Amino acid sequence: SSTTTAMATTSTTSTGKGSTTTSTTSTIVLETTPMAVLPSVYFKLRKDYLQALEDSRSLDSVPSVISDIQVQSSGAFFVLSRVASDGSLFAEAPTLDVDGTLHLLLNNNAFGNSSWNVSLVDGNTAYFSPIPLRIFVLPVNDPPSFSVHSQSIVMTHLGLNYIPNVVLNISAGPANEQLSQRVSFTILSWKGPENLQMSNLIITEQGTLSFNASSLSTGLVQFSVIARDDGGIQNGGIDTSATMTLNLVFVSIPQSVGHIILSQISQSVLLVRWPYTQTDFLIDETRTFFKISVQLANLTTGTYRSFEMFHNRSICPDTCSVLIEEIRPRSIVTVRVVVTNIAGSSPDQVESLMMASTNLAPTFSIISLANAVEDGGPVTIPRAAYDISAGSNEESFQQMTFILSTSLPSAFIRLPFIDSRNGSLTFQTALNYNGRINCTAYLVDDGGTTYGGVNVSLVHDFVIIILASNDPPTFMMRRSAITLLEDFGSFLDVGFAYNILPGPADETWQSLTFIMELAGGLTNIFSSPPLLNSSGTLSFSAKPNQSGSSNWTIQLQDSGGNAPGQSYSAVELLQIIILPVNDPPSFVLSPPLYVYQQFGGISVQVAREISPGPPDESSQMLTFTMKQLSGSIQYFTSPPTIDQNGIMSFSRIPGAYGQTNWSVSLNDNGGELYGGISTSTKIFTFFLYGIPSQVFGLQYYARGSGVLITWKHSDMTLTGEQLLNSLNLVQTFLISFRECKDSCVLMSSIRL
């Protein structure tokens, strides 16, 4: 029967990134075919080929390559004869044990195929014909590799930078991969000084680093770099190198030092200090140091000299200092400090100092007495201080300042001050102060006290006397204009003037008087003129029916006099305005009008003593108006009107009679502003009489011994006292209209 046997070998390789790649399984399969008659020496290959992976040195022995072995003696052995083979595949020629175990030892980094014949020979020289066997070694990509310097110093600049050979010994793998594969680089990350800013970072195939720098800094920069070839990862190959750290020390033009501090520590020695905070690496390799340039100019001799000093960066990590010695007094020392390295020099920092000598005390003289007047404003006394000296001619350049003190600082709103340039004394006393003030003064120069120098003069005393002066009185008004209406009568304003003061507290003994004077306008509008008493009460009275404006000046006078000072206050203005108010017009109206048998147009004087008001309204225009209050307008063919002379005109309808009431108004054109009255109204009554109409509806009724007579009439009704003389004749009876309206009833005993 047919028999099949399989053997598998698995190889595992780490990529170095935390992942695992499993290679292709190598399988040797030997198959035998049953024969009807087996020879005395016989074997069978399980498979006619064998596959292995490059660098699979674990395949030193492959068991069970042979099956169905039949030999005649224990001395049988296998013979492998190479038919065609790449000699570089095997470190040693393959061998096959009699039990069928195949021994292989592959060379590193070799791949290809090899053909062999397998024969079996026993001890009796029996021989089995060769069977071909092919061995395939499949290629597996080796990872690329490279190396870097442990640390390199490079100079950088703003913009595009190229740094060659940052990556060395670039290899795609063993020799069989060098020619066919290309290697590229990837920068995974970088870190460096805080101020360093880079973009477009690239490492070329040749190992050159390029980048664009937008901000520079000096210090260590570390790059994490990997290499990658194009050999792929088939059969468990690796195309990526291990991660390497590239250390580069970037060196750029250094930053400038901090502010230079110059300190004179003796008459001829100057201490120079400056801070420097930039972090530097490899100070010796980058040749970083400070260069100090010194210039000395002596003002006394007019001589000049300069020299340079160099200071090691490594001995002053934070603050650096040097001493400059043998400097003459009154020399101007100018110090310039720069930082240099292999990339260049920083911007310089410069500071200067005048070397001081022993200072002499300043001197001066001053007047003993200064007079001023109370409230006189700013006071200047020229040359109050004189013979002012800084100490010696060599110190004439010094700045001097007077220091003054006073026994009563509150007496001033501007304290005493002496100008050291001309000796003038200036001050201003507080308001309302007078009296004597003691003062002291001394002079200070800026020469200092170094090396036993004296910069303060002797103290001098002087006196300021302020002479008393009368202050003007003051007051305030509640208002600057008073507006009243015509016919207001009398005016009284208590507290019109307030805050009435004779001056400051030292003048309270003074008496006060208000003075009011006419400044313009009308005077005849007052029956008693305006008066303002010392307590601030304003009073005046106006004439009836007068209006207009009057302007007045008001001043307050005290009893303090004017030498020196001022006894009058500032002038205030007051305007008094009396606004006109229209008075009503007036007239006298006639008694009721009785009209009997007159008809047609009628004119009659009904209004007399017609007046527009007081004399100041004599120019006003007057008109009468009438309005019916009761009765019928049908009494008239034209309603009644009254002209400006008081003549009433109307036209009566014939036969109409009765009573009608009218309002009669006299109107002027003075208006009603401010409550004025332009109209006067009175009531006027008409009595119209005529021939009564005939009665109708006469009826008689017997009532006992008497007769009841009734009738009707249609005349208009008149009532009250107005009808006393209006009688109606009915046969022999006189019946008053007031006794019957639309119908009359008479109860009487009569003869018929």
C-alpha cells in the first residue's frame, strides 16, 4: 500500500519593535511507491525536494527523510552526490544517516537551490539506484543597519541647514542585499533646547541631515532615527533597523549677556558683573568665552587708553565678574562685553561709570529774613542763597540740591525751595496764614562720601515773616434771577444770600453790609426798592399793574479796610423780572330790555363804561360777543350783536313775543398767559311783547250753581314778574298768562 509521512519545522524571529514574525514552514515529504518485488537493498524518499529559509541553521538535522529502508547488512550507508549546486549555500556538504536523518549546515546570508542524487549501499556491495533530491533555500530579508557618532558638535544658522555624515556605516544588510536594496531614514522624534524651532527635518540616503531653523539655541539635540530598506518582509524578513539615538550639539551665535553692573570698590578698582543665563554644552569644544573691552578716559589729564580681557565661560555658570584695576580718579570707564564661540559673537552690552575721587563739602550763604504778604500767591526772592560752591573747581560739574525744613509745614501750600543754580527762594503760604516761620537750609552735592568724602554743607537758619492782609468777604446767592407776576404785591426771600462770611476765621470780628445798586432796567415798577440785609434776606414791593425788568449789582462790604487787602466781595448780578398779567376788560350792562310793538331792525345802547383794563392795557382791542342761553332764536330775523361802543342791534319777527336770556362777553386781545383774564361776561334779558293770539277750544260746563269755562291758546309762555303787565282779556275776565299755560280753566260764578 501507499505510505506518506510529513515533518514540519517552524522558525521564529523578533523584529525589535514588540511584534513577532513567523517564517514559512519547511516541510519534507517523502513518498514511496509499492513494488511488486522489492530488491534486497531498497529505500524510498518521502519527497523529492526540501525547502529551507535563509539563515535557518536550525536545520542541522532533518529526521525521516527516507522511508521503507531495506538493507542486507548493518554496514549499509547512504551516498549523496551533488548534481548541480550553488557552492555558497552550505557550510558543509549534506550527509544522510542510514536511519534516514539528513544533516544540513547552511551558510549565513545564502539562498538558492541544489540538486543531489541519493544512493544506498550496503556492506555486501549491494547498491540501490540513485534517487534525485532537490534542496531549496528561500531568501529572507536582513534588517538594514547604520551607526552614529556618540556626540557631534555642529554650527547652525537661521534658515536651511545641511549637516553631512550624521549617519555612518549605512548598510542594507549582508553583501547579497547591498547592491539590490536602497536604504532610507525616518526621524521618529527629536528634543532639544526650549527656544529651538525646526521644520522639514530629513536625513538623506547618504546620511546628511537637513532642516529649516526658524529659531536658534545652543545645546544638545537628540534625534530618534530608524533605517528602512526595500527588501520587504516576505518569509519573515525584516526591513526596519533598530532605533538609534543621534546626539548633536547645536552651536549658534550666542545670546548677549544681561545688564552690566559697574561698582567702584576703591578709588582705583572697578568691579564688573554681568548675568548670563544661556545653557551651554561642551564649552571647551565650542570655544565659548567672554571678551571684555575696556576704555578709560581721564577728565583731569585728558588721556585715553583701552585694552581687552578674556574670561572663561566655564567658571561663571550664572553671574560673571572681573576686576579692573589701576584706574585714575575722574576717569570715565566704558565696559563692553560680548560672548563668542565657534559660530560667532553675540550683540554687545555696554555700560559706563565715572570713577569718583574724594569729595569736598559744598558751601553757601543765605539771607536771614524773608518777608511776604498773606495770600500774596507764589513768592520768589532772587539770590536768597549766594556764594554757592560744590567744594572745589574740580567739582564744579557736580549736581547740588538744597534741603530745606520749616517749623510749620502746614503754613505752606508750596514748601520753601532754593534753586541751587541761582539761589532764588520760592514758596507759597497757605490761604489766610500770617505770622513768623523759622526755616533751615543745607546743601547736598552728588560727589558722594566714598573714600572719606563729604557731600553735605553746614546748616543755615533764616526766617520767613508773613504780613496780615484783609481778605474780601464772600457770599453766595440762591439764584441770579427772580421772576414774578404782575400785581404780586410784596416779596420776601429769607436766605436769598447764604454762606455770608467776612473772610477766614481770623476776620470774624468784622461787620458786614450788603450794597445793592441799580445797573439797568426800570425803577418805577417798585413801590419799595430791593433791599438785602446782612443776614441775607431780600425784600421789595411792586406797584400794581406794573411789569418789566430791573438789573441790580450786589456787593458785600466788611469793616476790615483795604490796606493791605480787600474789603469788598466780588460783584454779583441779580435780575428782577415782573411778567405782565392781563387784567379782564370791564363794562356796565343796561337793565333787561322790554320790547313791545316794535318790529324789524332795532338798535339800543346796552353797554357803557367800556374799558380794556388798567392804563398799561389801554392799547388792547375790544370786541363783544353774545350767546343765547334760553328762549328761541326764532324771535329774531337777525340775532342781536353789540359793537365796540356798546350799541346792540337786532331784528324782531312780527308777532313773536316772550323772554330770552343772552350772555354778553367783552373780550380783549391781552391773552391769558401767566393766568391772565381776557374776557368779562354778564347776562342780558329780552322781554318781547305783542298782540296775543285768539283763544280756541272754548267750552262751558254746568257745575252746580256755577259754570266751568275752559279754552286754549298757543302763545309763548311768559312767567314770573316779567308777566305782571302782560294781560289777556277774556270777555269780562282778566286772566294772567302766569295763571294758565297752554290751557286755562276758570272757576267762577258769572252771569251769561
